Amino acid sequence: VAGPWPGEAFGAPAPARPYADEVGAEPGRLRIGLMTSSPGTNPPPERETVLAASAAARLLESLGHAIETSHPEVLDDPRITEHFVTTWAAGQAWTVDHWALKVGRQPEESEFEPTSWALTEFGRAVSGAALLTSREWLQSASRQMAAWWESGFDLLLTPTCGEAAPALGQFVPQPDNPLAGLFRSTPFAQWTAPFNISGQPAISLPLHWTPDGLPVGVQIVAAYGREDVLIRVAAQLEAAQPWADRWPGVSAA
């Protein structure tokens, strides 16, 4: 957990200096892509989330950065969800089976939340060939994402979520569909999940507020291993538009 180890399948470059030293460091003039359209076949984002990203783009421009409407094209491929869920489910099944061996007994359905159990059962039905197909597809997608950054962009700016504040109970399983909550969350997390796949650093900043005082986040994504750039720009934005003193009113009677 402290750094790369010989023989690991994946490794991340070591930072040039402690990340704390990046706070307040000058980021320089950066080229930033702006994406406010929904990836793939997701429903259109709510107005406030688009306003949040657009306002953040204007703020970044005022700080000297170059903003262009651009994003990695692979984000619009609807297959990303299918392969992500297949890989996730197979990993869930492996985790459950691994710990069943450790404790010496098989798990019971009553020990799991409905979504977790359904995902495990789904994963057990995934063949080895299907898993490798999905892993290869996601690795290819990660390379395509990286190519966009290599083409000259430093950061990608998006809304954090597709909706400002879903009502409570939106993501719960249904009696006839234990995965209903999981798939309901897909449009909500449409801009964040892809970077779980690619392993890129991303941050959400509460730069926008609705007329009712609700914070709405914007996401900034850096190239793989460039947490330093991300932290510098995040600190620059917080200094330009601070939010630490914004607290909700007490609603207790």
C-alpha cells in the first residue's frame, strides 16, 4: 500500500515530491477539455450540473487556462457499462469464493444485501472467456482515454454527477430486480465510473450552488500519474472561489 513492489501487474509512478507540496504551487497555463454532454446512451444531465461545469470553465479561463469543448471519444461508447459490470461482478464472485475458502464454509444468501448477492451470482455465471473479453475491452478503452491526454490536453472538466441531488431511496434494490439500484446509479455516476476503469486521478469540487443553497460538484480529471497537476489546479480554484465557510442552516426544531 506504500508504493510499487517487484512483480506487480500494475504500478503507478512515484510522485516527485509530497502531494502536500503541490497545494499552492503554480500550475502554469493548462489546456483543459470541457465535457457537459452525457456519455454514451445515458439520459441528459440535469441543468444545474451543466451550469456547474460551464461556470467552472469560465472561472478556469479567468485564471489563464485554455478551455476547449473536447473529450475522449471512447467515453461515448455504450459498451463501457456492460464490460465494467461484467468485470465488477466477476471480481465480486471471486472475493466471496476466496473468503469462503478462508473461513471454511460456503456463504448464505441471508448474510448479504440483495444487490451484493445478485452481483455475486451474476459474476459466478461469467465465463473465463467473457471475463477476458471484458478486461481486454476495458484495457483498450483506457489506452484510448490516455491517448486523448497525450494529444495535448492536461485536464478534463465535467459535471461530477448527472443529477444534483436524487431523492432518498433511488438506489435501493427492488423485490423483482435486486440490481435495480445498481443500474439506477449508472446515469448518476456517468462521468466518474470511467476513471475507476482507467485508474486516473480525479477530484470533485463544490464550485456551484443552486438557488436553494445546494452544492453541486464539478469533476476534474488528470492524466495517469499526474495527481500533482490535479492538486495544483484544485487549490487554485479553491483560492479563487472558496467554499469552506459555506455551511447549511440548522434545521432542527
